[in-house]
Amino acid sequence: MKEIPFSVPVSGIIRLGDNNTITIIVNRTSTNVQLEMGTESPERTVFEPGTNMFDILLESAREFLRRKTYNRFTVGQLFAIARESYPGLNKRSFMARLTGATPNHPSYKHHVSHRDYFSRIAPGIFSLENQYLPKSSLIDVDSSDLGSLRPNIR
């Protein structure tokens, strides 16, 4: 941080210029100050155009299914996967959007998005709805194979 000596009482003019410059004029003496603009905080997450937090949620759940092959997860597990791609992601925002995408969650009524991506199995445990499952995780069963799925009762 730069310090500029200044004496009081004085009368003068402060001009805010282009390119982040400030000019201070006191008793015909001029001082120019160039402000350095800091870059955006690395904690701020910027999504690609057309992507929102709900897309990140759905993508994270599908990635979880690819890795673990079972449809049961916690918010923390999804958040860890989402942070791999978006390190500055806010956990509270992530959790709020998960609640807004789970129709059987008690707080769903407070959200206006009304997405239906997830269902709540138990407090803190969710699953991805069948219509949003990745195509590779869906099991195609031929009707001729149904006999092998039925229990063999004699």
C-alpha cells in the first residue's frame, strides 16, 4: 500500500480519471496516483456461458455414478466431485441448489427452481432420479432374459 503525505487544513481538488488514476491538486501542486486493479478473487467461481449450479449438480451426480456404480450419495460426496472442476464453489450455494432439486425434501417448497433431479432417501442421503441417470448405467433387459431374473421356486 502506498502512503501519500498530506497536510491539513487545505483546500484542493480530487479528480478521478480514466485507467484507475486519481489526481489530487492542492495549492497548485498536483499529485497523480495510479491504482492497481487486483484480479478477481480466486474463490469466486465463474461458470461457462449457459451453465448454472443445477447443471453442475447433475454433472457431479452422474460422475459419482460412473465412479461408484451405486445411486446413493451425500452432499459432501457430490461437492467433492464438483470442486474438482470448480475449486471456488461455495458449499452453501451447492447445498441450497441440491435442496431446490429434491422434491421430497422438506425445504423444497421454499425454492422457486422446482427441478426434480434427486430424491431424498434419508437425512443427508440422496439418489439421482431414474430419468436423469446416465445412459451407460441403465440396464437393458431383454424379455427373454426375464426368466433368469425370477426366483426359482419349486
